[in-house]
Amino acid sequence: MTYSAIKKIAIVGPESTGKSTMAQYLAKYFNTVWVPEYSREYCAGLDRECTLEDEINMFYGQLALEEKLLPQANELLFCDVTVLTVKIWCDEVFGSTPQFITDEIQNRHYDHYLLMYVDNPWEEDPLRDFPHKREYFFNIYKQELDALGASYTIITGLGQQRFNNGIQAVKAISNKI
């Protein structure tokens, strides 16, 4: 199978909406691999506030991790976030995003996005910052996906129902991509 035959599904959304858990679950269900969120590992090693340079490092790290795991994928590759997240954080925290990042967002293709809704409870985590802004960020992700003309499904529900909704969304779009 060629790399171009691999369908990439990006899982995006606000903090504490189950993106990583969903990516792992779907990869196991569909017998493939998933791309973890590079920024988790990166930020866990920081002993200071994130800078723009850190965001740029996370941008390159996320791209490299995706490229590294793509050859291991079995028809589908689930991406726990994308560089779109870097843009959203740069805009929010630093007021703007470097042009090369927005260019990459336009050029990097994902076959479908799963946009995780904020209907599950917030879980505390030292790497999470905005418990009170989840709906705000959900709307930003939705606006960004709309601006890209991206194909996406909003994933709602709690527990197993949320996973089932993710499975059904992937199955529904698998025949179309």
C-alpha cells in the first residue's frame, strides 16, 4: 500500500474533550496506529511558560511524528491533533501565527476531522490551561475547519457512546474518502 492510499483522520478540539483517548481507541478498533500529541511530551519537559519558539518546535515535532508513523498505518492513520492546534494556540496566546504555519495548514491534507465537543467533564491536568474556555475554543476549531472547507464530524456523547459515535463517523466517511 502506498502512503497516498492511507486515509488520515485528524481528531481535534478543545482541551479535555477526549482527543487522545479517542485516537487510541479508534486506532485499536481499526487495527492501525495513531499519532500522539507531540506537545504533551514537549511541554512535560518545560519548567517555564511556553514561548513562541516552543510552539514552533511543537509544530515541527508534530509534523515529524506524523511522517514517522505514516508508514506503519494500516489504511487509516488517526492523528491526535494537528498543526491546526499550534495555530489556535499561537493566535490565542501570542496574538498571531507565523505565516509558514498557516501555509502548512493549507497544504497538509486530512481526509476527515473529528471535532470533539465539550459535553464531557473537565479533567484536571497540569498541561491544561483553559477550563472555562472550552466552548470558546470549540467554536474557534469549528470556524477554522469551515474556513479550510474541511470535511468534519462533531463528536458528542459520554463514555462508550462517544466512542461509538467516533466509530460510526469513521465508518460513514470511509466509503467516501
